[in-house]
Amino acid sequence: YYLSKMAHDESMDPVILASETPFYTPADIKYLLNEALRYALFDGRTYMTYRDFQLAQPEHEMGLRAPIKNLTKEDKYRLAAHEAGHAIAIRLYRPNYRIARITIIRQGSAHGHVTSYPAVEEYDYMSTYDHLMNQLRVSVAGKAGEMEYVSEGAQTLGVGGDFANIRAVLFHMANAGMFGPLGANFNGTNYSPEMREAMENTFRQVLEEVRLALRAHREMGEALINLLMEREELLADEVEAFFDQYGLHTPKVQLSSTAEAQSAADRAG
């Protein structure tokens, strides 16, 4: 509806835009498209492109870009290793996800980030054990990337946001009895010794798994780090082209009806 009222080119695919704006209200969508058009106008165009949309979205969600001008090469490499770890883990452990952005440009409170979305329209009603474990693997991958591609002594405080998510996921899993012992008390802090041990063991397990995976894909990891060092930001098409070289292909965005029809056709074939 809003896209039809604004000048744009064929790269603005409504299905892709919808997949990358989960939980957006109509007002959010209208604002974001207005900001994308602002990017186009600043670039001397009277129509917006998908790239304008991609550049405008993180400003809407996180704040203005604020590149760190005096970042040392060593720190930039560590930051790139962190984000590369997350991106590779998404391709390995969330193959149905599509990466929209990998950046090492500071924005808001984040010095860098990786943004990804399900490629197939879906809603995870139940949060299964396997789904949550893969979520943990992606979350610990930034720390794993620093440890594997720089050194264990080069770990940074940049994992703070990751660990808040890791603790939250571990708590929900423990509270649902996924680690064996009964869940915590209602205040969510009074863990039994068995539960604490199970949570700690699970964290260490997924960290070691991801470190081994990144080690096995070291050539790809170092190539991604060097590419981020050069460009600082990779958008969806560039990310897809990079991983295609290594056989980790990005799924195409599909609506549920389309995906179900294709699945039925595959079964029939």
C-alpha cells in the first residue's frame, strides 16, 4: 500500500521488504519508506531502491551511523571476526534464514551487527529444543569468532549483548525442564545447583561446537573478515554472493503458500 504511493524501482520487492520488517506497524513502514526516499533524494534520484531501504532501516531501529574514525586496525579486525562468526553460524545453523546485513560500522550502541530474518513466512509457536540450541549457537558465535580468528587473549566486551540473550535462552530452557531438573522458582533467579551446572555445561558445549565449526571453515572465515575490513558493510545481495562461493546458499524469500506449493510439487516429483 505505502510502496505503491512512492516512486521506486523493480529492486523493491514487497515480499522481501515484508520479510525484513517483522512486527512493524503501518506507521513504522510508512516512516521507513520515507527515510529510504530521503536516501534516494540525497543521492540525486527521485525514486528509491532496495539499497536505500537497507541503509535507512538500521537508522530507524538503532540510530544514526557513527563510524569510529580512530579505530585501530587490530580492533577493527577483532570486530570483523566477531561479526563474521555470527554470520557464518547463521548460515550453518539457521539455513532457512536470510542475512540482510553484516556491518562493522557503529550504529547506536552497537559497534557492529548482523541482521537476519526467516526466508519463509513462519511463526515459532513452540520454541523447540533444537531451535533454541541453534539460537544459542548463533549467539555464542561472536565470542567464538574472536577466539578462533584472533586469539583467546583477544576476547572483547563486545559479547555483552550476546550474553544477555544467551542467559535468557538458557533460563527459559532450564525453566521448561529441558536440562533435566525442574524449573526455577517464579522469580527466575533461584536455580538449583543441578540446573546451574546444566546451564553452564550447555553453554560450554555450544561454544565448543561453534569454535570447531569456525575452525573447520577457517578459510571462509578469514575471507569474510578481510572483506569486511575492506568494505565495512555487506548488504543482502553481497552476503549471498559471498556465501555462494562456499556452497552455503541463501534461501529465496517465499510466502507460506508459495513454499507449501513448492514442497508439495517436490514431493509429487
